[in-house]
Amino acid sequence: MAATKVLAENKKALFNYQVLEKLQAGLVLKGQEVKSIRQGRMNLRASFVVVKEGEIFLLGASIPPYQPNNLREEYNPQRTRKILLKKKEIRHLLGFAAQKGLTMVPLSVYNDEHNKIKLEFAVVKGKREIDKREVIKRREADREIQRVLKH
């Protein structure tokens, strides 16, 4: 079996948000988008997951064309993409979506064991500025300790 390979990551999401629950799901993609993602050209920055009419969608993710010279006119790299989940999982997420202060953001896109492209997203709560500063201070202190131990 092939190991999972991360194709795109949203590193800022873990810094800006406190993760409450992580989920994995499939994505509805076109063939050209699959090829572009496998080349590692997907951008998850400023993207988020929303619930519309009982379905889950990924908004704001950018997938540039696989072959820009061989492009159809109707191709939109920023288009809304449907996320594939079971009804039970969608109902579970609807409860989170109704709560104030919680949102859903994509964390990464990866290949699973069966070479399918999967999206890992999380239900998150925004961190305050003070919490972010604490994380930076802790990171710098750890670097300083490693530097001292190295010499």
C-alpha cells in the first residue's frame, strides 16, 4: 500500500485557530484539477468550509490550471467545490455550524492509501492575539534551548 502524501497544507490555520475536531472527506474535482493538485499546485490560504442547504462546500481554495495553454474558457480556479461526507457526519457538522464563534477551515489535502485525493478539515475556534503571542514566545524559547544544547 502507498503511504499518504500531503499535497497542500494550510499552515496558518493551526496558528490562527484552536482545533476542536478534525474530519476527513472526499472532494468533487474535475480531471484537470486532480492533475494540478497532484503536482502540488493547490493553495488553501484564505479558504474555508461552509454548510449550504444541507451540503458541505469548500470555498476560496485555488487550483490553477494543469495546462494553462490548453484551458477551457469556463475554468474557474476559485470555484466552489463540494465535499463528500455521509449524512450522519453532515448532521454532526450542522450542530457546530449553528454555534457562534465556531467555523470550519481546511488543514490539508492529501492522497490516501487508494490514491484518492482527500481533504482534512477542522472545526475551529479563533485564537485571541494574546494566545498567538504565547505560542511565538514558547517557540522562540525552545529554539534558544536547542541552540544552547547544540553548543
